[in-house]
Amino acid sequence: STQSTGGYISGYTWYMSLPITSVSANTAIYMCACAAVFLISIPVLREKITPIKVGALLTCCTGIVLVSMFSSTEQSDIKPNTTMTDNLLDLEKGKETQGTTLGYILVLISMFLYASYEVFYGYLLQTDQDKHPAMTSLKFVGYLGLTTPVIFGICLPIWHFTGWETLELPSQEKVGLFLLSIVLDAVFNIFLLLAIALSNPTLASVGQSLALPGSMVADFILHHFLLPWPALVGAGCVAVGFFGFVYEEMKHDSSHGAGQPEDEQGLLETEESCEDGSPN
């Protein structure tokens, strides 16, 4: 319940930040959540600090900033008399807005809550010693769905009558997009939680940054659009950072795996010597 509430607040503050922040800066801050996940994991999950991990995270975050800053071509200022809806329409048209202090505070809060959501899910699995991560991921997403009508069933009417958020039914053209978004969001959450269960929150968070170079490749294939060279360098940094982190995790797992057979072999020898009645 607490994690789901934190996730909802994270999503809501992010949507609130969109009209009052620069799109490029918003993306850069939010995609750098892997650094926040790593920092929170140190005290919560006893994440080990190694030079390769730190270097990989810095490389990844540098790449994210480069891609975000050099992927925007058109800018416009936020006007004092424009509404949030007007600014959202500008975003849909491809215009970028310059940010406000409140906007960046909101996106930082959202990023921190999202990072905490990932880390504490990993902590939940660690304390429960879950042996069925796939089923646990499905159940957890199901719990998120069950808490949605409870939380928003209370909040939405209050927001509507106070004028904070006006409830409107979507147009017929957008119903299909909403349904598709719901399905994709559910699939994303299932695989994200499964990735955390099978690896760790930091690696899963770093892996999400691969969406940037992946979207660049898709944009080039589908629309024949190529970003400037600094953005391409940034995409390379993201990939290098991810594979550097994967290498460190594999090295850590192999060192632990190499020690396990020796311990098991020693245990077997001890048991055999006890059965024979001879000293080891």
C-alpha cells in the first residue's frame, strides 16, 4: 500500500512537472534515477561501492544528459497567463518550454520517489527470500491495480469539485490510445519488477536508460531522422555505462559462484569422513 501510494505520487508529480519544465532537462533528470537508486541501495540493500560501478553510472548519466540536451531543436517560453493545458498542447506540437523552479522541484521529487519504489521492492524480495519472482511481480502489479480505485476514488471527486483537476471523458479517438497506454504500462511494470527480482534495482534502473539509444535507432529506421553527433556520443555513453555495470555484476556473481562449489565440496568431504569414522 505504501509503495503503491509512493508510485502514484511519483507519477502525478511528474505529469505536473511536464508543462513547467524543459522537456530535455526533465528527461535528463528523470532518466538519471539510476544514480538515485544506487545511492538509496547503499544503506538499504548494502550495495557495494566499486570504481567500475561508479564510473559506469557517471558515464551513463553523462550520456543521458547529452542525448536529452541535443535532441531538442525548438524552444518557447512559458507565458504567465497560459494554463497547464495550453502548455501541454505545446508539448504535443513538439514545442519545448523553459522550466520553472517549481517544475524542477516536482521532477526531483518524482525521480526520488520512483527510485525509492524500485529499491524498496528489491528490499521486500530480499527480506521475504522470494522463490517465485515472476508470480510475485504479477501479484504486486495486481495489488497496484486494486489500490488505484481506492486512492483515486477518494481524491478525484475532491479535486474535481475544488477545481484542482477537472474530470473529463476522453474523446472517442483517444480511447484506444488510453487503453494501449494502460496495457503497455502494466507490461512495463511487470517486466521492471521481474528484472529487479532477477538482478537488483540499480542494474534494472541502468537498463531502463537503454530506451534512449533504442528510441534513436527506431527513429532512424522509421522516420530516417538522425540526431546531432553529441547525442550519438551520449547514446554510446549510455550503452558503455550499462555494459560496464553488467560486467561488474557478472564478475561479482562469478566470484561468489566460484566459491560456492568449494564450500559444498568441503561439506560433502566432512560428511563422508563422519560416516567413515575417520578424521578429515
